[in-house]
Amino acid sequence: MTDQEYMQYALEEAKKAATLGEVPIGAIIVYEEEIIASAFNLREKLQTTSSHAEMLAIDKANESIGSWRLENCTLYVTLEPCPMCAGAILQSRIPRVVYAASDPKAGCAGSVFNLLQDNRFNHQVDVCAGVLEQESSELLSAFFHALRQKKKQQKLDKNESN
């Protein structure tokens, strides 16, 4: 399969998050051309800081392989990893990350920082950015637009009841 085909699976995970009211970010991990883990954001549902799609997928992949080392794996994620997720990627020794949309506010695979390719660490990651970027960006934009509209309507409803 191609990077685009794998990213489509990550986008399906992101859509699952959106249906639950979670920020629509999805991730999958591929090992030997097989998807061994998939996940989506669950921070609101679980109320845990680390419930990002990447973190949950890494945990599932560790269990699948039976090791903390995820060598020979590729992580596909719909939004550029944040500092926490980039750190977990480095620690798990994932050699390759493919992401869709850049994150100019918190991205650590090239936007704000590039933790994944910093040669001061003992492990660097091959990064491929922009795979199905438009689809991911549109999903995120639509989610946040709907969230703003909902908050605006709640404010109007509150003002009307006073």
C-alpha cells in the first residue's frame, strides 16, 4: 500500500474521534505492511493528558509486538506530532513518521521544533509531511468551526434566558 492509502486509514480514525466530540486526529502504526495499531484522540472521554492518537497507537503497537521498541514500524498520523508525542516516538524507536497536516502552534516534526530529526538525540526519524494534508486540514477546520458555532449558540441561548 502507499502512504496515501495508509493515511486514509488514519483519517478514518480521526473521523471516529469527531463523532465523539474529540479533536479529529487519528493514527495508525504499520509493521511489515500490516496495520498493527490504530487509535484516535480520547482526551475528553478519558480526561487524561496523554490520550493523544499517537500515544494510544504506540501503546497498542507495543502490546502487539511485545516490545517497547517499534523498530521497522511507520506511524501515520493526521496532524503533526506535539512535543509529548514526538518524545514518545523517539523513545519507542519508530524510524518513520508520515503526517498529514502541519501544526504551526505545537508541531514538533518541523513546524515549531523538529524533535524527530534533532541530531543531539541518539535516534532520528525519517519524516514525510503533507500526505493527504488537505483532507486532514478540512476535517480539523470543520470540527473547530462547528465547536465555535456551538459555543456561540450556547452564549446566545444563555443571554436569551436571562
